[in-house]
Amino acid sequence: MVLKGPFVAAGLVAALLLGFGIARATAPAATPAATSDPTTIPSHSHGGAVLGDLGGFSLSGAGFTLVPAAPPTFEAGVPRPFAFKIVGADGRAVTKFVPNHDKLLHFIAIKHDLSGFQHRHPELAADGTWSIPLTLPSPGIWRLYSDFVTLDPAGQQVPLALSIDATVAGNYSPLALPAAARTADVDGFTVTYEGTPKVNATQPLTFRVFSGGSPVTDLEKYLAAYGHLVVIRDGDLGYLHVHPEDQLVGGAVKFWLSAPSPGRYRMFFEFQKGGAVHRAEFTVDIQ
């Protein structure tokens, strides 16, 4: 498949005007099912509504719109600035954001075949412009998510995940999604997860990190948490960003997750050790 010239322009217009569903605002994650520890505080999520409904389908939601400064077209492997604003219903750029795990906005880039994951944090200017140097390494269509918390006119917090597609011209052959597995190797670590996500039923997922066969129980906090979990659904790229419980559980990172539908999902688990951030990736089939 070759993306270039008029095809790029047409594809971009289609993505902006036709490719996004009705905006879906986010809300705090649903209360999890009862556990053996009634004092357990559940993690929370951005991107979906009650019981894990996914977000990240649209430019707009809850009266707010993601407006890029220029069409998001890139050359493969060539860095370029990407700038955008979050505009409210009054047409003005939003300048007030609520800190969320040490950042005002989490920026996620991923190709439509669920490869090339990036988790970044743009800078906010006084006029409401977010900007970030961005490199998209390979041809294809990429989804760019902006995950943030702002305030509505009444001063209530509004968590949102808005998105836009970016186009990278060139020969594109989608990568096959890796088979489902509970173990992933990354940067000399082995990461496993326990638990089985279910549709519309909040379930615990526990991630454990091993080095040389021994458990790593002294993970460091990254962005105010011992781990971050981004879950993206294959097919429509529905998005969920889940934060874990405040403390490690037996040296492991514990999340609560509910899937809105059967299907195949890709999970991206980030953790920090030795001052470096690592990412383990998993495919999961949810029945």
C-alpha cells in the first residue's frame, strides 16, 4: 500500500471528517467487584466510561475539541513539531488543566496496526498551545491521543481522551498482531501478568517484573505511580489509560480493568527501575 500525494490529503480529510465516532467523555472507573481486602482502593482510568467503556475515538467530547495547528502529515523517521490546542465550547483555547499523575497531558502515539507505541508529554504555552517534537518512524496511519483533565464552565473536573489521525506517506504493510501471551521480555526484564479481563466486569490485573529469574520488588515510581497501563482495542483503536493502586502488592503492580466488549486488545505496561522507564507489551483476547 502506498500513501502519497493526493491519497495523503484525501486520507487526512476522511480521517478528520468521517473517521471519528461520536465523542465519548470519560468518567472515573467503575467500583471493582468485591475482593478479599475491603479496604482496597481501586485504580482509576481515563478514556472510557463506567465499566471500562473506551474513548479516544473523536476530535471532540464534552464540549471540547482538539484543534491541530497544521495538518498532521509526516515523513517517516523525520522529526517535526506537532502543535495543537484544546478548544472549549466558547471557541477559546483551554489554558487550565488539572495535574494528572505529575503531568497536565499524556500524549500517546500508535500506528493503526498497534505498533510503534509512544507515551510523551507536550509542553503547554500561555496561549493554550501544546507542542512536542514528534517522530513517526514508519509509513501508515497513526492515531494521536491527548489524555487530560480540564474543567467545565461549572468548575467540575472533566477527564477526556481526544484523538486525531496522522498520515505518514510511503509503502505500508500492516504488521500482524503478536499472539496472546502472559509473558513479555523487555530490556533484560521478564514481565508477567495475572488475572483475566472480562466484559463489563471489573477484574484485577497484577503485573510482576523479574530479572534473572528473581522477582523485582523495588520498582520505582514513574509519574507518581508504580506503573501505567494503556489498553487499546484492535479494530477501532478504542483507548483506555489505567492507573494502579497506590502501593505495590507483594512487589507487584495491581490494576483494575473492565473491557466493554469481546475482542483482541493490546496492553502496554510501563514501569521504572534504575531511573529508566521500560515498557512490556501484551496481546490479550477477551471473550
